[in-house]
Amino acid sequence: VWIGLAMLAGLVLGRLVPGLGEALSAVEVEGVSLPIAIGLLVMMYPVLARVRYDRRAGRWYVLMSNIAVPNRYLLAVSSTATITPSTTWTIWFWNNTRTQNGAGAVGCLGDYPTLGVDEDALYVGVNQFCGASITSILTFDSTSVYVLPRVALLGGAGGAPSVFQFDGVLPNDASAG
């Protein structure tokens, strides 16, 4: 639906604003069309975020990650069950410390995050793709799971929650896990 609406808006704008196509084509950085890059980011960004509602606590969890090697995860927890302009969010972040094959200096990008919650914890699963940088070829290394105790996320333990990282849950053939 989201992508269809964006395409429809582009077609309508192209018809209503003469010369828009040529003007947008002229905006390039290093041979990359800036309007197309921004449009792709806007369309893809909702897919990169994960949202879960905790019925027991009446809170929302929003998980996002940046695209870098190594990357960082950001977790926001709502103050209430209903999201309004006055809802406050508590935000934490942690770094991806996985390295290729579990050793060495080559970092990893934790991609395709999943998010689950139960009465004990919040669980985040990611596929780790490792390489020298985001512009290099990244290869699948393993799957990691992060566990964050729920009581700390809801304010019962005070301070930032502990993040327990389990690497190599599903290693590839070459990874030591």
C-alpha cells in the first residue's frame, strides 16, 4: 500500500508540475540521483523498524537499527498503551559487537531484525552480515540473539537495561559461531 501510494503521488506530481522530472534529474551527488535515494529511504525506513505491543505492560516497543558496519540498535519504549502527542518514550541503544567468525577485527551488520516479547524479556534476533564496510560485499556469518530483561525496560530496575548477546546461534559453514 505504502509503495503504491508513493508511486501514485509521483505520477500525479509529474503530470501537474511541468519540468519536475528534468529538475529532479539534475540533482545528483557522485552520479546518484538524490531525490531517488531519499525516496527509497523514505519507502524502506518503515520496513527497517520493528514495532511490538506488550499487552501485559500496556507499552509499545519500537526497534530500529542504522546501516553501518558495525551497526547500532535503538529501542524506544512508550510510557502508555495509547500513543498520543503527549506520549513519552524512553530510549536506549547498544552496539553490535559481533565480528566475522566470532574473532578478529572485521565487523558485522545485524540485519533483518525480529522482535518478540514475553513476561520475562524482550528478544531481538538479527542475521549478521560481515565485511570491511557497508560499501563492500557483506557475507552471511551467523544469527545473533539479544535478550533485554523486561523489568529493566519498564523502569522497575532503574537505569539502562542489560543487553545479553548470544552470537552464532545459527552459524554458517565457515563461522565458529
